[in-house]
Amino acid sequence: MAENKGFLDPALYTNREQSWLLFNKRVLLESRDKQIPLFERLKFLSISASNLDEFFMVRIGSLTDMVNAKYTGKDIAGLTPKEQLSSLIKPLHEFVALQYSTYNRMLLPQLKANGLSFTEHHEDLTPEQGRYVDDYFMENVYPVLTPMAVDSSRPFPLIRNRSLNIGALLAKKDRKNGKKGKEELDFATVQVPSVLPRVVQIPADKAQGQEGAVFILLEEIIERNISRLFLNYDVLCAHPFRITRNADLSIDEDEAEDLLKEIEKQIKKRTWGRTIRLELEDGADKRLVKLLRKELGVEEEGIFFAEGPLDLTFLMKVYGLEGFEALKTPAYTPQPVPEFAGEGSVFDRIRRGDILLHHPYQTFEPVVDFIRQASRDPDVLAIKQTLYRVSGNSPIVAALAQAADNGKQVSVLVELKARFDEENNIVWARKLEQAGCHVIYGLVGLKTHSKITLVVRREEDGIRRYVHLGTGNYNDATAKLYTDIGLMTANEAIGEDATAVFNMLSGYSEPRSWNRLSLAPLWLKDRFLYLIGRERKNAQEGRGGHIIAKMNSLCDRDVIEALYQASQAGVKIELIVRGICCLKVGIPGVSENITVRSIVGNFLEHARIFFFENNGRPEYYCSSADWMPRNLERRVEILFPVEDPRLQEKLKHILEGQLKDNQKAHVLQPDGTYEKVDRRGKEAYCAQEAFCREAVAASGARGQGKDTRLFTPGAHVEG
């Protein structure tokens, strides 16, 4: 069937949006796992809510734009944008229902049993607690609020994307007899200030049997006191609401003379984009719902009723509360890298041989030191680096600025189009320019997603180039949360390629050939297709074939087709795909030799590692790229080989550990669902925990210090 149709049959593929929903469900299922410490479960529920926000802003927003533009092209699974949106409505509502079922029926009772309870409704406050809350409102909240009424002279206000608000219906008081007037109802709204803590501790009422810490949410405090904001009105109802706007930026770079200014303008538009989701508490007054729907222009299927507090990302604040450490996974400190122990500079160490870094099990500090030492070393002539996402107070940016100050040639490519980090990157770009760095803003029409640093150093035997290549961003904060691979090398061939990469990014110089690196969008896809095809050929000729590929997402049709062809030839294909996977397993005659597993654990799986058996001469690669059209065709990405046999063994161990995981792994089934690995009769094995133990042992550490493995919503899964 598939051979005749050339793998064009949509039945061979899964829609990417539906696959993403399955990924987020795997995140949500972690919050339902009773084997996981309670506060870690809060964290996963919060992450699922943050992920869902971004899904609406970007993916649903993009599909809505296509529908409005009357675009009818079909996706890999044969669905038009309108059909995709229709197929997502029911699963999205079911997903939200599962989130709140998890919150209400599983987590709240467990929190209470462990000494932390929420007063869910202000009406349930005791008189003493009510007085405390009212005093708190007048002293801390009231001065910050801006109530906004709507009438003939005041139009419906602009509601900010993802802000929490309270909407109220009001009736003007008859000042003469105190009765309600007969005029039409008025609408008013007040934004719940994000500058104030949303989780507020109140005194426990022991007479009511309350033990431990008691909390109430800020919106309940405001709702209780809302009549103080509208003294000339009777408040007929008041309910929290929240909207999500289309935040998918579109920039015509050919028309944008100043990319910085154009992106700044688009960021502002994101705040006021079309409303695509309206969230309200369950049981909200129907008159209020009707008014909001009309004013905000939301379709009925875009209204979501929550059986609990809106915006469950507040649970990350609860996770951060002190005094509940026993309910969290013990903190892990990234360990020192043995190759950098002892005397000698970073450059001395790298000259001795290639070094493989495995974050967050090993510290990101050698990468920061690489830039710092280069910025101060009198023998360093130039530093060149790509920056996609950096932390809020990046030591790498500070070191680059210092390097320029010290007279070195510093070239930095800052990717302004890194989604939701555009504003941050504009700030860094200007700071680097002011420090004297040469800042490049990427290539027109392409995002530069590659992670590469080149240091050019004058040494006794001539000029030597040192290179760092990575699968993750130069972000010291997320390096404690994301699993990534880094390679530090003084290999001459890779050094030449690194120079060619930066010449290509800063000018129009494109090398005729490459030594070791493969780049997207020009050569990388063909390289992957060649490597997969080589395994297929070996299998067809009786030499067997084996591919192990670990990545974030897999949805490129050409790559999937190549994998199907390799599977038909008998190649054993083991895929470790954290998020979206449009490939189907178990299709007779097509994908029977393919397995797919997804690992969702305490750390965000972010590394891209590729193994090809190559007839007994195994090849290992790492990359900044996933097997997605955007990575292979619309971004600057790098694939780099790991050739040192010692380092290949390390990568082999990482892949084998993840394939062995039976604690955090979900396996894709032929019906498109994912199931946790059947652990019966097997010893429990969690790859992430094993790598933590191994890193501690390798560094010679005797204990673990304090740090955080918190994965924060807003730290993006993309990147």
C-alpha cells in the first residue's frame, strides 16, 4: 500500500497538533502519578498549563490565521487548517477537564493532608479570617487596583493577553430610596495585579479544625471586596476571567528596514492580538459570559470553563513555598567536569583531547569559563558566538562585553526572532553593541538556531582555533534544567568549519565543501537522508542496520518516509522523541521495525543525539536540530560528529540508559496512544536519576549541595 503511493497516504502520519496534545498529556500524567513527590506533581500540572497557553497563542493562533485567510492546504496527515481546528476542540476541552480533576480530586486533598490548605471561596472565610483579608486588601491591594467601568462614554477596555481579571455586572443605586434603578446593567472589570503575590497566607482557624498553613488566592480577596471599588453600584455578580490572544508574530524582513524596531512593534501587537480563548470560572453568570463573548469576539468553542482557579501556573509559586522540602525531590547540584579538574587553563585541557559535556548532570561552568578566560587571555585574538536564548543576567554576555573592552574582535549573532525571547534579546543586542561587539542579526528569512562558539588564539606553533558546539542554548539558567550535550574541541578540521560558519553568517562567504560539520538549511537534511539511506542499503545487502535517534520532535515527511523505507528493509530503528511525533509505529509492512519512546522527567529532555550502525563502524552525531521542516529547511542548524571512541562510549551509554528507562518512559502504541513501560519483572531504572548518581561518582563528590532542578513555565520547550 505505502510503496505504491510513495508514502503520500495521510493515514501513515499523525497530525502534529494532535501529537503535541498527547505530549502535554504525558506532562499532565506526571501530576497524577502517586509515586512522585506531591510538590513535584504540582510543578507538572503548572507546566502543563504553561504549555497549553503557548499552544493556544502560537499553534491555535496560526491555524486561526490560516482559516481566516481561507488557506485550504493540507498538512502531513491530510487535514486542512479548518479540519485541524475542528479536530482539536473536543480534546482541548477534555484536557482542561482532566487538569481540574487532577487539581481538585488528587492534589488539593493531598496538600491538606500534608498541612497546606486553600480557602477556595472567600465566602468560606471565618469572621476572623475575613477581617484579616479585608485589612490586607485595604493596605496592600486597593492602592494598586484600577477598576474600569464601561458605559456610553467609556468603551470596553483592552484586556491584556494572559492577564487575570475580574468581570462584574453592576446596577446603579437609586440614591433617593436605596432601591436598584431600572436602567440596564453596566459592566466593569479590574485586573488582578501581577505585581502582587497571587498566593496569600492567612491565619489558620484552629477552632474550625484548620491545621498547618492556610492560603487564599488574590482574586478571591479582590472579589470579596469588589463593592468597595464601585460605591455607587450594586454588584450583581463578579467572576474571574482570562483571555489568550494570538501571539504568532509575522514579520516581512524584506520590508523591515530596521529589524529591531519592527520586532519591537510586533511584540506590542502580540499583547493585543485576536482573542482565541476565553477562560471563566465554572458557574459564571450567563449574562456576563454573553457580554464577554460578544465584546472579545470569541467563538463558542473558544470558551473554557474551569472548575477551579484560572491560570494553574500559580502552582509553581506554591512549589516555591518554604517549609515543604520533604514533599519535593531532593535538589541536585550539577557536578564538576573531571576533565577540567586541577591546574591549567580551559585551553590546556581542550588541547589534550575533545571533551564531552552532559548537562545538567555536569555543570555548565566550563562553557562560561571558556568565554571568560578567552575574554581576559592576551593571546586570544577573536571570539565568535551565536546566541539564541540567554538568561536574564547572563555571565556569557558580560564576558563577551569584557572581551570587546579588552580589545578583542568579538562577533555575536543574536537571534532576534527567538520566540518569546525577542524582547530579552533586543536588550542584550544593544548592550553588546554599546560594548563594542560586532552584532549580527541573522539571515533574512531564517532563524539562527545553531549553538557554536569559536575562539581564535595565538600560540607558539601558530594560530589555533577552539570550538564549543552544543545541542542547547548558551543559557546558564536552563542548563540546570534541560538535558543537553556539549563538545569542546581544538580539532583543526572543525575549527576551519567553525570559521566558515561565521563567515557565512556575517557575510556572503559560503565554503565549497565542509570538513566535519553539516549545516541547515543547505546540506543537513540531505546528510540525514543519506545516513538513513546507508543503513537501509546495508540491511538490503544482508549486513543489518541500526539507528538510534534522540530528539525533541519528529514531523518532517521526507525523514519519516526515509525511516519507513529503512524499516521495510529490516533496519532496527529506536527513536527517543520527547514531544511531537508524526510517525506511526506498527503499520504492517511499513513501520514494524520502529519503536518510539518519550521521556518526561524532572529535567526537560533537550539533547539531539544520533547513532548509525554503519556496518560495524558506528557513527555518532549531535545537533541543534530536530527532525522538523522548520529546523531542516528554515533555520541555520549544525550537525557535528563525535569521533573520539571514548566520547562515543559516553553517548552510547546515554542512549542505552534512555532506552532502558522504565520509570519515566512512555512508549508509542500502534493506535497512536502512549503507555508507560510495563515494569513487571524488571528492576526499576530511571535514566535521569542514574545519570545524576554517575555524575556525582565521576566527579568524586561525596554529597549533593543545594541547587534547583525547577523547570519554570516560561522556560520554553522549544529551543
